[in-house]
Amino acid sequence: MADGTLTIGTRRYSSWSLRGWLAVRLAGLDVEEVVIPLAGGETAAVKAATGGATVPFLDHRGNIVWESLAICEYCAEFLSALWPADPAARSHARAISAEMHAGFRGVRQAMPMSLFRRAEGAGRTPEALKDIARIEHLWRTARVRFGAGGPYLFGADFTNADAMFAPVVARFLTYRPDLAADSWEYCEAVRAHKLIAEWYDLAALEPPDWWIPRYEAPQEAVPAP
């Protein structure tokens, strides 16, 4: 019998669910996954299932944890390697994860996560481009300072920081903004991770009546400023 449940939203679109799901799977928590389709009326459905209005929502051994970053911290209680061992690297990982959690509204609005959308070159608003420059800076700084010996932000281990940025990678793979070579290398490493591959595979199996038309419609590329 499972130790609880993890409630998530439609995998094609739910960026926050991906973050929490990754942490839970990396930590090896034994929970049943409950997927709520977010194709209309989702607030009522999520509220009925979780008592709040957001996913992911973790109920593990009677411990109730919501918000992706809080789930990441909870999972680190079971697998300390979800944060880097070195104190300087660990504090840096927490800082960039918190910045991801709180910011980058420009990218969120212009490039909503839609895993299989045809939208290369779209979403290049000034706000999104400013966010992308900051994200690239965060990735590069983390990898230069702490990422020796592996393809991820803090080296060989896929950490909570990588989980927090995984939906950004998914957006970049969909919208294909102009990124530096090292940023694309990181995106490719994240996409190749076995759990990311599993998430994409499961998303591809979701029924079409879960799809949200405005997130599936192809988008035209816009010229880079």
C-alpha cells in the first residue's frame, strides 16, 4: 500500500506539477499519482481534491505539503543529495531555486509550457527575452562555479535546482529562443534525463479531450529584436 498521494495537473501543461513530481520521484517516495486534467473547470476540481487551488499537492504519511519548492525541501529530508553537499553550492542552489519560484513572469506569460506545441521562434517579448538572459546567467554561473564533473547545474547529480528549472527547459525546447551553446547543452542534458523522458512519454498518452486548444495552436515565429 502506498504511503500517500501526489496530485498533479495535466502533464502537457502543468509546469509546477513537473517540479514537484521530479522531487518526489528522485527521493523515491512511495505515493500514488493522481492526475487532474486542467482543460477547463480546473480550479474547482483541484480545490475539491486538495482543499486549495493549486497542484502539485503531496499527502505523504499524513504530512500535507503543497507548493513545488516546499515539496522539494520535504523530499530533501528523505534524500539529502537533492541539494548539493557543499554549503556554498547548497545555498546557491536554494537561492536560484527561490528566484525561479518567485520570478520570470515574462517567460511564463509569453511561453506557456506546452510540451508538443509547434512554436519555434514565438513568444519573444521584451519581458521574456530579459528573463531568458537572466536564466542563462544563472545557469552559466552555477555550472562554472559548482558544476564541474557533470552536465547539470551542480555537477553529476540532478538536484532540486534542476527540477525547478526543468519546465523552463521544456519551454525553451518548444519555443527555441536564441540561446548560447552552453545553455542548449544543459537543455539537452535535462531532456535526456530518464525522469524527464518518462514525463514526456506519459504526457503523450494523455487523452486529447484533456488538451487546451489555446496551448496547442501553432504559433508564428516573431523576429528577434
